[in-house]
Amino acid sequence: MVAGDFERAFYLNPMAVAVVIVGGPILLLLVAEALRGRRFLPPFNNTIRVALLSLAAIILLPWTYWHARTALKTPKTELVNFEHPVVKFFLRE
């Protein structure tokens, strides 16, 4: 994606495009906050922070397992080493 080959980047990892689309504006906001020396958004209290982190874990952990399992079931041979123990773990059915 850095080289500008978005089609190949999407083929190899479709989530990378989504991460850039979501993470790009967040990164720009953080840089702008650092340059201006003030926050644009109010800080979260600890209860909200714990709730958001818990929600992220609840969503991301199963998604990560599903994504890894799906990627191994329909592999892109240039990305997968089928002799690796983690790959064997996911394919053990």
C-alpha cells in the first residue's frame, strides 16, 4: 500500500485498507493535537476507558481468530508457511 499498489495490498490483506481508512484520520488528529499542544477531544474517564477496551477485546479477539482461520482455509500461498506450528493448530480439523 505504501508503494501505491492498492489492488495488491487489498488482495493480500483486505483489512489493511480498512485500518488505514480508520487509523489515518485518528493519526492526523493525534499529530494535530501534538502540534497545537492541546486536545481536540475531552479525555475519557477510567470507567469509559475500561468499557471501550473491554468492548474492543470482545470484538477483536473472536474476529482475529475468525480472520486467521479463514485466511488459512483459503490461503494465499505466497503468505502461508504450512509447516509452521500455528498454521497446523488452525488447520487441525
